[in-house]
Amino acid sequence: MASQSQGIQQLLQAEKRAAEKVADARKRKARRLKQAKEEAQMEVEQYRREREQEFQSKQQAAMGSQGNLSAEVEQATRRQVQGMQSSQQRNREHVLAQLLGMVCDVRPQVHPNYRVAA
């Protein structure tokens, strides 16, 4: 009987050690999963930062060229307006004289489409 109880005790101890090993394995697995998740999160954050930085540099390059383009368009517009104003100043007297001449120098004549009823 003593050998039977000793065999049962050994089985119980072996079962207890097996349960401890399984529990330890589960804990190690949980730690590895947690560590892998943290590493993956860090990689994702690093990738996101790199992409954001790349996007910012491309956006800056695009906006810089657009800003330059709008300045060029504004400058061209100013030149055109200035040219129109100078042209108006140069031709003002001539146009006024021509207009006043047409208004004040009336030459009465019969219109070519006028028909005398016979």
C-alpha cells in the first residue's frame, strides 16, 4: 500500500510540475506576444513619422513653387496694368481732341440711304 501511495504522490507531483511548466509556457508566450506587439507598434510609429516627414517635404516643395508662381503672376499683372495706364496717359490728349473734333465739327450731309420720293 505504501508503494501505491508513493506512486500516487509521484503522479500528483508530476502533474503539478507539468501544470507549472504549462503555466510558465503560457506566461512566456504572453510576454513574447506583448513584446512583439510593442515592437510592431514602434515600427508602425517610425514608418508613420518617416511618411509624414516625406509628405511634409513634398508639400513644402509644391507650396514653395506655387508661392513662386503666384508672385510671378502678380508681377506680370502689375506690368500689364502699368503698361495700360501709360498707354492711356500717352493717348489721352489725341483721343480727346479726336472726339471733340467729331462732336464739334458737324458737316451736314444727306445719308446715302435716303431716297427722295418721286
